[in-house]
Amino acid sequence: MLDRPRRLVLPRQARPAPAPASFWARLVANRLAFASLVFLAGVIVAAWAGPALYQQLAPPAIRALRTFEAQDYTVSGPAGSWPSAVHWLGGDDLGRDTLARLLTGLRVSLGVALVVEAINIGLGALLGLLAGTFGGLVDDVVSRLADMLFAFPGLLLAILVSAIFGPAAQDLAGDSGRLALVATALALVSWPLMARYVRGQALSLRQRDFVLAAVAIGARRPWIMLHHILPNVAGLIITAATLDMASVVLNEAVLSLLGLGIQPPGASLGLMINDATAYLETNWFQTAVPGLTLTLLVLAFSFLGDGIRDAFDPTTR
């Protein structure tokens, strides 16, 4: 008598786990991306409330020394100072508190990144949607304008704009004018890439059945763009903006490092690195603090962007 075929049962550990259904569930399941999200949330809170909180935690006698521009002449010196009870991360060569300047520099870097991405999304995504949806002359104009900006190296163009108009912006509005100019210069070289991403996705969506059906029943192109194409490219826009924030933070630090960003006695990560580089051999700690912070910021934005991309489209993993 022939044996009946047995059903193959996979071991428990070999069974593939079901993929999380929702966007947030998939994002949380990505441990590296979720850790980056938590880290960036902590950085934002620290940049927003950290300077005032750090100052209030100090005894009244030294509270005035815990600001980004106050100088403590008891610890000033050619190589700066090491961490102490008064200055938790030490001070620079002028006696300015490193932690207070670091928190202020985080506020500057994140503020510039948010402004750049707001312009990037408002201008680049909008022009990409218009070019991909309407095509024709609109597509030609947007594509040629983007190609003109792509012809220049992005960071070099931002350096050129900051160097030419920086002094005028500083005289007109101080540090605020300088930061606005830096954000505008970085947005100028960022939006063409966003427009190209969105345009390509919109051109692909125009050939999908649900868009062709909307055209067949007489729907107008603006309605199609807002109700069919935009919801399907929103994930791409968010992902591209998150990934781009890493390069914006880095480029802002480079501009400050070159002396084209915020000016002394202001504080930014790039300016802190520039000031401490001369004393690298005698007090490496003052260079390592802003350098490590900048590295962690760039990595966190990169990991979070990858996680958001995978959460929106699990098939890309």
C-alpha cells in the first residue's frame, strides 16, 4: 500500500514574519530608522529648550556664563578648557561655553534645514508636478531651468552666492539676514533635484489606468494633479526631503567653516569646528564635540530617510 504524501511543515524559525501593514508599523519595525527618529526628536527638543534650560540649571553666580557669547576669562586660554562642573563640555579659547554654543548651533543648523526644505518642497515639488502633469511648454521651461542649475556644482554655487551677497545681507539684517541668505543659496541648488524626482514620478503616473480613466470622463488636469498625482507622489516628496536634510545640514556647516555662514560671535557647528581646528593638538575635545554632533545629525537624517522610503514602499527594501 502506497504511503500518503505528507504535508511539508516549515520549522517555526523558517516561517517568514508577516510584513507590518501600516506606514508607522513598518517605520517602527525598522529599528535603525526609528532610533534615528527618536534621536532627531531629542535634538529638536534640545535645540529649542536646551539653551534656556542649561542656563537655569546653573547656580545664580555662574548663570550668565552659560550663554553662547558670554566669555569666562578664568578658563580662557590658547587651547580652551576641558569639561568641568561649571562648563559641562568645557570652553573654547575665548572662554565661551561649548555646550551653550553647541545647542545654539543645533538651532541654527536645524532652522536652516527646515527653511531650505520648505522652499524645496514648495518650489521644487510644485514645479515638478506642473511639468509632469501638463507637459509641453511647461515641462520644457522647468526642465531647461533645472538643467541650467545642474550645470553648476551645487555647493560651489551656494558658496558663490553667499560670498557675493553675504556682506550686504549681514549689514541689512545681521545674523538673520545671513542665515536667510544661506538658506536661499542652499535651496537654490536643492530644488532642481526635487523637481526632477517629482516630474519623473508624475510622468509615470500619467500613464496609469486610474489617471487615464479620469481623463476619459472629462476631468481637468489641475483636478487630476491634486486628486490623483499628488497623493501618489507625497511619499516620494517626504522621503527626498528627509534625505536632502542631511546634505543641507552638512553644506550649512561647510559654509560656516569657510566663514560664509553665520559670523562671530554667533554659533554654528561649522563655525565651532573652524574655531577649534587651530587648537586640535592641544585640545582635541573642542573639535570632536561639534564634529561628532554633525556626523550623528547627517547619519540620523540619512537612516530616517531610508526608513521612510522603505515604509512607504516595502518592495524597495
